[in-house]
Amino acid sequence: MKKRTCLFMAIPTCLILILGICAYILFAAQIKAMSTISKLSDDLYYLAYPGDYGFQAFLEQGGAASAEEVGSYVAEFLSHGFYKYEPIATTQGCSTISVKLPDGGYGFGRNFDWKDCTAMIVKTTPKDGYASFSTSNLNFLGFGDGFAPEGFANKLLSLAAVYVPLDGKNEKGLCVADLMIEYPEETHQETGKTALTTTTAIRLLLDKAATVDEAIALLEQYDMHSDADMMHHLAISDATGYSVVVEYINNVMYVTETQVVTNFFLTQSDVYGIGSEASKGRFEALSQLYDETSGIMDMDEIKGGLSSVRQSSWFEENWKTQWSVVYNKTTCEILFYHRENYQSHYHFKFEP
């Protein structure tokens, strides 16, 4: 009787062990990435995703023409269909500036302005692309305002941040940032090319482009579709100091050289200047700073410029600059400031 009882007790244990082994095999790559997730401060996390996160397969299966399609692919690849991703629509106010550094290199500064959110700094090291650091707003994934990447399920869900970068820099010095424009139309190109959304386009550029020219050539190979039911434009800058804004007007891509970008159209066209009034004030402030310094600023001065146009000084009371990032495009150093705390920063650098 005792032997039979012991046998029955052993069966559930064996089943649990088998299920555990199967789960590990199924989620091995994801578990490895999940193990790197760490909390840096309240509502700020770090993730290092080594190896394959399925982006090449995403492109080969046709990309995605909407955030919902991205969510469906990510749910299948990252969670094998166990979880759903439901990206939300939103708006934001942001600023970027590109300058020359006193030592002869080049720098890039970026403010991301929004309501309080949970942010994640993401390091990716794909085998078939460039390593990069990027930042994602986890609230945009649609899991609720209180979502945090803690516990197995939530850590697994947060891996989707790889597909929704809002800004970043790769090991070649290419910087990319998404900025929205308050405008009633969206971008939806339908020419038969592989489809990309705004954030997956940023992922593509960080993975595959070393220069602005390469970034533009890549974008020309894909059909762009607006994320979050909004008009977007992309600030792109490389290690040579070449900086542009890429805009889509009537579903046609335009490239304009500029050192400063905020939230209104910069293409010389019928829509030039359309956007938020507050963003024009921030543009003027950063442009004036650029002129006063002849476009030469050190990392601390770039931070000062970003601080001068922080969102709490220019927008609604419950809005704040959620993060400011200063990139040294030459040394590949990154200084990350969280929620307008310009007295302390997180330092990141690409390892050789």
C-alpha cells in the first residue's frame, strides 16, 4: 500500500518536472532575456535582449500595417500565443537637438514628454544587426497604467518593448527619435511593399542603418503606417553630424535637414508649421541655444538645453518630461535622465 501511495505521489512530481522542461525549451530565449530585467528606480526598468527577437522573421512575413498586427505577431513569437498585446492610442510632446561636441565628435539630445508612465531602457544585440540602446513606454503596450515588469508573466509581456522603441542609438552612432504631430491625417502607404509601423521602423533603423543615408534608403523600401492613430515624424542623426527629419505628407516621404525637431511639420510645403503651439516655443528655444553656441555644446550643455524645454514648463500640469537622453555619437556613451531629475543620471556605453 505504501509503495502504491508513493507511486501516485511521484506521478504529479514527474508531470510538473516534464511540464517545466517543456516550458523552458519553449521559452528558453525569452527566459534568458527576462533574467536581465532589473528595476533602476520607480517606474524605470532595464532589459538586455541578446540574440534573436524575431525581427527578421517579422519582416519576412510581411511586417505589420498597424499596432494591432504588431501585437499579434509579438504575442505569437514572444509568448507563443499565451498573451495578447493591445497597444493604445496616445499623443506626446517631444524635442531633439543635434550638435557638435567640443572635442570634435557629435552629440544628440532627446526629451520624451508624456504623463507619468513606466519606462524601459532596452539593450539589444542581434546577431544579424547592430547593437543598440532604446527606450520604450510600457504603458503603450496596453496592459494598464499600473503595469510593471515584475513576476514571470509581466516580465514575459514586457519583452514586447523591443518592438516599440520611441528613441535610441546604435553602435554605429545612428540616433532615431519618434515625435508626434497634432494633425488630423495619418500615414498609410499602400504600394505593395513590406509594411512597417512607426516603432517597428525605428527598430529596423537601429538594427540595420549606420548612417542617415542608409536609414533613408531603408525607409524607401517599406510602406509606412502611423502608430497610435497619429501623425509622426522621425528625427534621425548619425556619427558625422548629419541630421534630418523624415516626414510623410499625403503618404509621400520627405527629408529635411535640421538640427532641431519638435512637434510640427518642417517640410517646406502647404503643411509647414502645422503642429502644437507649445512645440514651436520649444523649437525656438533650442534653435536659439544652437545659434548662441554656434552648434558646439558638451554633454552637460546638451542636458541643460533639454532641461530648458522640459515639459513641465511648457504643457499641462500633469505632464512631465518622462526621460531625457544625451547621446555621444562618437564614444557611444549615453546619459539617461528620468522624470526631470537632471541632478543624477544613468550611464550606458557599448562594450567593444
